[in-house]
Amino acid sequence: MNYRSDSKYIHGRQASSYHGSLSVPIFQTSTFSFPEGEEGARRFAGETDGYIYSRLGNPTVQALEDRIAAVEGGEKGLAFASGMAAISAVLTALTKTGDHILCTNGIYGCTYGLLQLMEEKYQITSSFCEMRTAEQLRLMIQPNTSCLFIETPINPTMRIIDLEMVVKVAKEQGIPVVVDNTFSSPYLQQPLMLGCDIVVHSATKYLCGHGDVVGGLAVGKEEFMKNLAATVQKDIGGIMAPFDAWLLLRGMKTLPVRMERHSENAEKIMKKLKEHPAVNAVYYPGDENHPERKIIQKQMKSGGGVISFSIKGDIRAVMGFINQLKLIRIAVSLGDAETLIQHPATMTHSLIPKLERDKMGIDESLIRLSIGLENWEDIWEDLLQALHILDA
Ligand SMILES: *Cc1c(COP(=O)(O)O)cnc(C)c1O
């Protein structure tokens, strides 16, 4: 079955294997009984397939793992308790004491925290690189660099990294490339198809789409992922619950239509924001004046649902503005049906030291907006009435 890409979000394993059930059943069980002792022994020895215990595998969770692998165009997917559980499992699997991780200049706040923890406890160092050119990237790679960790678009500045360029340099040196694809979702960007090695997701965001699950996913080559499942995932144990997997299977069915609407709404709001006198700058991958426009056209289907912008004013003006919003909710997270707004410097990126934050381009006037699925005019009217207080 080689369906077109949007159909793959809906159709996975044959329903006939579950008595024709249209939705994948929730196998709410911790363990699986063996028909006889010898079969238990064979399953533990890996001689036969079959479930043993839900930390090692569960049919509902596996259906989701198969689904994400299909839509990312990868060999094997794995599900985790959160995006951070997926990221920490992948980075643990790829590194040992004394190694180095090279990241984009701007990563998710807790990923930054994880890298600090890895350095303090295991002497695994990390550094940050703008990755504008191949030369710049080559200069930053060290003899002990064991992986590249990429976010694109970068949260919350919306700068874009050229994945083809990164893959080319990484392949020269045999270094695996990990991409956090949370912001784009596989519908807008498929890093594995461009030669990257592993994709990680906070499934909490667009893949879920309804703000009711915290979950993580990772996709990569069969051998690497199998090994990860049998070691880090099994023994550290940050697995996904069957019910959460079921909610994610449900959410992902509508990802293509949701992403189209998020992008359409965001493009309209971006244009309005750019025209408003109280707005200093707008950062959005769907902007035709975006500095990395050419790369965006090459690797993304559209601009997605996240816009960052800065307003003319200090932190008190920012707080005054967001407090004035009615429809738009003040909350971190993104990718939900509801439009959400947050202030990176005091919220998602507050744990990153100010000096580092400044280097990443996150100043106190920057605001991140996750455009929802509402009618775009209602979103704009809300922003407009709140922007008025800045004129006063
Ligand atoms: C939210 C997020 C994460 C962390 O995911 P959780 O599901 O909250 O653990 C990682 N990366 C990015 C880009 C995110 O937005």
C-alpha cells in the first residue's frame, strides 16, 4: 500500500485485525499472558513476535509508532511519555561521556536544560552554531562531535536552517543529524526524506492538535531505533500510555487539514501585524520577505502556525498587551485549535541565561503567537483591540 501522503495520516494497519474496528482499540493492559511457558521464553529470547509487558510494547502504542514512521517516511517510530522523554532518549543513545553535541543557535528551553545536565553529570559538552553556511558548520564540528541537533524553524525566532546543507556536511564526517520537527510537523517538512537520520517530536503540539496529551515521538532507521527501544527506552522507561497513543492516532488523522488552516490563518495575521504601527518586527516562515525564503521554499510546504513578533515597548507594555486579550489565551504550548500567546523571555526561555538568550535573538519585546483554527478575523480583532492600548 503506497498511499499518497495525506492518506497515510488516516490509514495504517488493517482494521480487520481488530474485528473490523474503525479506530484502533485501546489495549489498556500492563501485561500480556503467554499461552504456555515455552512461548514466554521464546518472546523474551526474541525468537517470536508477541507482546510481553507494556513498557516493552503495546498494540495501541505500536499502531501510533507505525503511523508516525509512515508519515515521516522513516523505518521505525517509537513513542515516549513526552517530547523531552523522546529527545533525552535519543541523545542518551547517541552519546557517551566526553562526547560533544552541536546544536542550532536556538533550541527549546528544556532541551537546553537537558544539555546542561548532560554536561554537569556526564561531561557531554554542547555548543551552538548559527549554521548559515557549510564553512561555518565545518568549523564548529569537533573531533568528539557525536551528533548534530537541529531545530528549524528555530523557536521562537523562526530562523530557518538549510537541512540539505547540514546533511551534506554531516555525511562528510559520518555524524548523525537529529531534527526536532515539532514546529513544522511531518505535513510541512520531512527531514528524513532530506537525508537526516532521526526526527523527534513533541507530539503534544501539532500532532495531537487538541491540547489534551503530553507525548513524544522519534523516528529513524530500524536498527538504531530497535536498539534504542531495547536499551534506553526499556531501562529508563519514559513510555507512552495506550490511551495517549489512541488520542494521538485520533488527532493525527486531521493533521493535514489542520495544518492548511493554521498556515492560512497565520499568513493573514502576519500581514496585518506587519502593517500595524505598534509592531516592530514580525518573524514568520510564510513571509515572502523572510531572510531564508529560498530555503523555506525548498524544504517546507508552507509557513505553519507560529508567528513571533516584537512590539514597541518594554516588558510592562508586553504584559499590558497580552493581559488585554480576550479570545487569545495566555499559555505556552502550540499547535492547538485555540490561539495561544506567550512571552519567551519570561516563560519558555526564562531558564536560558540572558546573555545566551540575547545571542539567540530573544529580547524582552518578543512575543510568540500560536495561531489556532478560529476564524482569522476573530483572532485579528482580538489582537487589534489589545494593540490599541500600546498607542494610548
Ligand atoms: C514542546 C516542545 C518540546 C518538548 O516537548 P514536551 O512534549 O513538552 O516534553 C520540544 N521541542 C519543541 C520544539 C517543543 O515545542
